[in-house]
Amino acid sequence: MMNLIFPTGRAYRVFQKTGNPWVTLILGLIAGLAMVLTFSSADAADFDISGTGTVSWVADGDTMTVTPSLPQLWGQLRSEAVRAQQATSRNLRVDDRFNRTHKNFLTRIAVIDTAESNHPDDSRNTPAGDTASRYAKNLMTGKQVEFRCYEIGYYGRPICSLETSDFDFGRHMIRQDMSTYVTRYGNHPFEHEIYVRATRQ
């Protein structure tokens, strides 16, 4: 008889009744597929790149430039952006997002969305956006941070969480009522429950 590894429970009972290893194999494959589907979701990270760096420039309340302490991390993130560029017909402006001279990258802060303040369409800019932008610039410019990036966004920017020695920036902006926890593109792949709690504080 074939020596098969199969899950316990129902598949094992079927095997006991039928003695047919092929039935057990099929049931095992179905169970394995169910497990894969359970743990695979839109919340899964495309990659997981983390390190330390300095916020060298703040564009607005949810976009800023980070200079990694280790240049190879810049290279790893840029490689992910190039890979994303190759997978789409849109121009992700990789060279604009990743400065070769200063080895920094423009990041979109994960799972927050502050009001606009610097949009090319001036009609979309708001006083609330100006407030969030000024607040972020005063709070984050020059800050030492830990970053954790997990995907390349629609406009070619790495989607990252930034954390200082005192706070996680995204959760801080939620607590300051300058953003909500934005999940329309998926939950935070590593800290969903923490962000949910932040919205309740």
C-alpha cells in the first residue's frame, strides 16, 4: 500500500473505512487547499523590508522621504518598485520615487489618508489638509525612524509604516483625528488589530 501523509480527522476516518489511499490523498489535498485559502488574503504583504533611517523631507500628512541608514535597503525597495513597474503598463516614475544621489525614497504612509494640501488640482486642497501637512512637517522632519514597507503603491511609492522612539506615525495621526484607519485597499498586513484599537482611543 502507498505510504501517504494525510490529515487526521475525517480523512483518517474515511481511510479507515475504505482503505483507499487515493481517497485520502484527494481529501488531504482539499484540506490543504482550504488552509491556503484561509491564510491567503488581500492583506498579505507583497514583501517585508524594514530598517532604520531619517525623515529627510515631508510632503504632506501622509507622504514623506526617508533616507535609510543602510543603502542596500534603498536598493531592495527600488528593486521591488522596478518589479512592480514591469508588471504594469503605467509609468510608476521609479526614478522620481528613488533618488540615486541621496539614496532616499518617497513613501506613502500605510493605511492612513489625510486631507489634501499639495495636490496639483488646487480645488482638492483643504484647510484640514494644510493643518495635517504642517503638523506632520513639524513632527517628523529630521526624525530618526524605523520603517517597515510591504508593497509598492499605485503611484510607485513604497507603502510603509514609520515609527519613532515615541510613537507609530500612522496610529498617531489617527489618534489626532487627522485620518481614519483606511482599509479600502486592504488591512495593515502586520498590525491590523493594533490599528483597530487606535481608532477606538
